[in-house]
Amino acid sequence: METTGTRRSLAWLVGIWGLTRVLLLLFVFKVYVFPGPDVTSDVSVIYQGWYEVLRTGTFPLDDVTWQYPPAAALAILSPALVFWLDYPSAFFVLAFAADLAVLLLLLYAGVRPGRTLRGAGVWVVGVPLLGPTVYARYDVMVTAVAVAALLAGARRPRLMGALTAFAAMLKVWPVLLLVAARRRAAWGWAALTAGALAAVFALTMPGAFAFLTFQRDRGTEVESLGSLVFHVARQYGWDGQVLLNYGSVEFLGPYVDVVSTAALALSGLAFGWLLLWRLKARRFLSHTLADAAFVAVLMFVTTSRVISPQYMVWLVGLAAVCLCFRGSRMTLPVGLVLAASLVTVLEFPVWFAHVVASDDLGVTLLFLRNGLLVVATLLAARVLWRSTVTRTAPFPLPPQATRTKETSPPS
């Protein structure tokens, strides 16, 4: 039976969610103007441009900014479902609906035995910390599918596998949700679903996998961990440039390729650590699947050549799933991710001009945000290792039992 305390918590969560989401909608619909560059231009210019091309039955082959798996076409085309609105308005409404879907999933999971509403609280608070960018990118839609996949993982591995594959075909990162999946059904259904989707798109729409080449050619984006090298180097005469390249603001010039290669090497080391963990892990608890997914995505976001603000939506969603479980010990890393989300909205869009200029304010914000992500990654990895790999000492026997054992006659 639902307790009064639970009902009160649900009311607070829904109320705060409603107020903060209305504010986000007011910003994306430009009733109020959010500080910094217009974050909705990606929808009204880039997404809508892709929409016009995708409607013809082909992918935007001549646009290097198209860097997404083929099922991303479904997200870009989805505003057609809300046909009575113009494209940007329909997109914002669908992003809002995806946000609501995540809340409902977390609330449903949070009131079940062994669960808690802390996860829903993380989502309610974390999303508005990122500002209107959340509703101006399709990442919130991908996150909704990923959250559904993780919550289904414990009881419905087939559903988890299918949802994970679909999410990965929307945007690659959800494949990491499978890092701790132990049941063959999850992997099998993921492979079947991904294969079926890939075949359908390859046969029906030209250029379904052109995104692989476009991704390969990206450089070091100005908000990434590696970019800090060049933000500092600019203070000492580095003669590179900051330009819009492959759809993001990137550093171009001497040694950029070296730093980009180092970022790829760090991602490789992260993959190696995850493989080692998977081989050594012995204790898989109810929350291990979510904890491992959170750690894996944290590692690859932090070491990536690109850390766009919308990447933080992924982390907030996975962090929320972790804290749905009472047994999860990811509270501190989740808190650091929320703090990093707040700093993220300050570096983009509020003071993005300072980041591009590499001045004191911009560099300080990046050091703080990326530093929080690094610390969160290391702490989360440590928690995961200790909860699943490190051997725990056996519980000591109570003194009375010990004396009885010592004085009992041999059998």
C-alpha cells in the first residue's frame, strides 16, 4: 500500500518537474531569451534541413555534419507526427514528451520493492540544470529509450536487448548498456534487432552508413578534455585556429592530430579497463547493470574528442537509473555529474564566447566541468570495481558462537 510519504514525494517530484519543464519550453519557444547563442538553431536550420532531404528517401550524403547511425532518421522525421505544428515547434513538443516518458519510467520503477524515488529526483533536477539545450537536441529521445532498456534489463533481457539495439541505431553510445549484461537473450536480441534495422535502412535508403567516415574525420572540439591543451597553449602563442568544423567548434592547427590521437588512446584504455572488469567481476547485484552502464558511458564521454553539452543528458539519465536502486553506491559520482551539468550550462550557452576566446573565465569553466567529469569517472569506476570484484572479508562470528565452536567436542 502506498504510504503518505511516498504520495507526498511523488507530488513534489511531479510539481517540480512541471514547473521546470514549462520554463524550458518558454525558453525554446523564445517567450524568454536564454543568455548566449541561440541553442534552437540546430533544430530550425540543421535538423529541418536534414528533414527535407530524408523525406526524399535518402540520407544527407553531401553534409558532413550528418554523423549519426541510420535510425537517427526516425528522430529527425518524427515531427511529421505532429503535422499541425511547424517543424521546430513539433520537435520541441516531442522532446518534452520524451522527457515526460523518462519521468514516468523512473517513477514507476521507484515505487517498486527494493527501489527508490531518488532516481526520479536526479532526472527532475538534472535536466533543467542543462538549460534549453535539452529540448533542442534529439539526445533526450535516445536517453528515453536507453532508460527504458536499463529498467527492463533485470526481468526482461529480450526487451532490453531490442531496446538497446534500437537506441544504438539512433546514436551509438547506448551499445555500452550491454557491458554488464549476462543473459544471452539480451545480446541475441540486440544483435537481431540491430541487424534487422541495418538491413532495412541499407536496402531502402542510400548512404545509411556514410556517418562512419564523417565521424572518423572529426578533430578536437573546444569543450573536450583534450582541448584544454590548446586553451592553455593559446596563452603562450600557439598559432592554431578555432573554427566551425564538422558541425562543431573545433581547434585546427599544429599538434591537433596528436591530441585527437591521444583521446582515442584514452578511449581505448577505457575499453580495456571495462573488458578487464567484465572478466574479473564475480558479484552481479540488481544494480550492477545500471552502475556498469553509467561507468562505461562516463568513461567514453570524458575521453571523447567531443564533449557536446547534450552528452550530459545521457549521463543524467543513466545516473537516474542507478539511484533507482537502493543498493547502488553511485551517489557521489552522480552528485558530481549534476554539478558538472550546472557548469556545462554556464560554459554553453551562457558564456560560450569566453570558451571560444580561451580567456580566463572560459578556461576556468572548462577546467572545472571536465575536472568534475574526470573525478566522477574515477570514483564511479572504483565503486563498481569494489562492489563486484574486490573480495570482501567473511562476516565475523559473534563471540558466543566462537566460544561454542572452540569448546565443542570433536565429532
